[in-house]
Amino acid sequence: MAMKRVAAFSAIRAFTSPSSSSVSSPNLTRHLHASPGSKKIVGVFYKANEYAALNPNFVGCVEGALGIRDWLESQGHQYIVTDDKEGLDSELEKHIPDLHVLISTPFHPAYVTAERIKKAKNLQLLLTAGIGSDHIDLNAAAAAGLTVAEITGSNVVSVAEDELMRILILVRNFLPGHHQVINGEWNVAGIAYRAYDLEGKTVGTIGAGRIGRLLLQRLKPFNCNLLYHDRLKMDPELENQIGAKFEEDLDTMLPKCDIIVVNTPLTDKTRGFFDKNRIAKCKKGVLIVNNARGALMDTQAVADACSSGQIGGYSGDVWYPQPAPKDHPWRYMPNQAMTPHISGTTIDGQLRYAAGVKDMLDRYFKGEDFPPQNYIVKEGKLASQYK
């Protein structure tokens, strides 16, 4: 119950607290809800190709189209789905001038720049199928009077479980052992010299929102020392339940941690905040998990620290840019356990965010408000976590 109260309070506070940093326009020209008539809706997702037919619930891809094509077209709306999103000759760019709704995902982000917003004269709604709308220029969207919303909570379980897995992979030095099996080798010493138990280690999360809280709850049975840094302190009942200690100052928390998990949103203030200086404050050999956003980290500083041993292991599924280029330094740094951006797009997660998108579109067509926690930009104001 305490967790529900905190989430509800945060959602309401996000759009009721006055702030001088909120962005608004005195002459908003867009409407929060659909005007009458047929709408042009464009979805940008990754292609599944031969994998599309292997699971009927694989809806988060181009071929699956979130499972809403028949529903939209039966109501007279036009629904276009593509993975082609970059450049002036892309399929997305062709539809920018007359689309009404753009649906995108963090896993194959359609970067919605101020220039694209300016071209999109009919655009009313930007929907993120998932969590994290930093691929959108939120200040430009707010100034244009657009609504930006996401399916809050849809993949928090998926991401928290993935983070726990990555912690264990790094702590137990799992990947070298797996590679030995593939390569026909057998060298226990090559794994054991840097494999540890998770019990008794100090784990700190930077950000203790929905995902961070779930991770802390899942870590409790491992008998870790749990720390968290966030702009908001947890409800005391929940904090006591989880057994996590609040750290008001991030730089004070970092040297205490054996393992650091990054769970903070990407904003103008947090972009690149984990740089060479922050890494130097950490314990030598610290393990870092980042499923939040790649651009939170100084890319080269992370690669250099992995090479020097200051970072003992780095794992995550977020990069900048995405998809990551072949020469991205994180692909080749030692002691990494990186993957493409997959943590939030499990089949279960896809079904949740697909259902959420359908619900939000239905509300949009009917002129109804969205759940308050789903708004990222509403009536020219940014949610507090993005300020």
C-alpha cells in the first residue's frame, strides 16, 4: 500500500507543483484531444523479420504493430508502421507533415527534434510505447502545445528483473565461463579469481522510482546493504520494509558501493553526469549496471575506466545513439556484459505497453484525460522528473 501511495502522490505532484523551469507557450495551437474525423497515426518500431512469426504475442515489432491495426482501421483511421526513421528520405519523414499521432519506442527510438515538430503541423499526440520519452525534444513539444505521454509502469518489472540478472552476471563473472564453454575450454581459475557472492555487498541505486524500488525489493532476500539516492525520499514505511537507506548526496554514496545501478531519467541536468570525475569517486573495481539511458554516461570515460580496472564490470542495454554504431567503444571494452536495448521489451512487457497504447488512443479519440502519471508534457508543462 505504501508503494501505491508514493506512486500516486508523485504522479499528482508532477503536474500540480509550480515551477519556474516549466516550459509553456502563451499561444498553444494544438489540442490535447482528437478533433473529429479520421486520424493519421504513425508507429515506429523495430523489424522482427523471420522472428515475427515465431510468437503470436510478439506485438512490439513492425509486423506485430502493437496488435491495434484492425481496431484502428475499423474506426476509419489510417495506421502506418515503419522502422525507417532516420534522415530526410526516411519513411517517417514523409509522413511528418500530416500525421496526427506518432507512436515510438525507446527500443528503436524515433528522434523527434524541434525541426520535426515544426514540420508536423497536424501533430497532436506523441505516445511512447514503453517508458522514457527522452528521444523527444520535450521543450519543443511543450512550446508547441503538444501532449507527450507514455505507458508508465508497463515494463518496470521487466527492467528490474533484467537489472538483477545483470548484477549477478557481473558479480559471479559469468560471461567468461560461458565463453569458455563455447570455445571448448575449461579453466576454472580464469573465472574464479574475480567471482564473488552477492550477499553482504553494498548496492546503491541512483534513482528509486518505480524500477529502482522494484529492484531494491528483489535484492532484499540476497542480504545486501541497500542504498538509494533520489530527489524524493521514500515513504518511511516502504523504506523500512525494503531495508534501504536514503543517501541525500550522490557523491557521498558512490564510494560506499560495490555495485551501482543507474535508474535515473535522462534530462538536460543528468545528460553525461556520470563522467570521469564521478567514476573516480567510486571504489576501484566497482560494478555498474545501467538500463536507464546510455547518454547518462560519458561514453569514453566508461570505456577508459573499464580498461584501467577502475570499473570492474559494466553491463546494460542502453546506448547513445541507438542502434549503436559498430565502432561504439562499449562493444570492445573489457569486462562488459552489454546487449541491445531489450530489457523492457519482453513479450510480457510488449503486451502491457500495447494494451496501454490502445487505451490511451481510445481516450484520445473520446476526448478523455489520460492517467495523470502517464503525462510527460501536458498543457505546455513538463513532468517534474524531466525538469
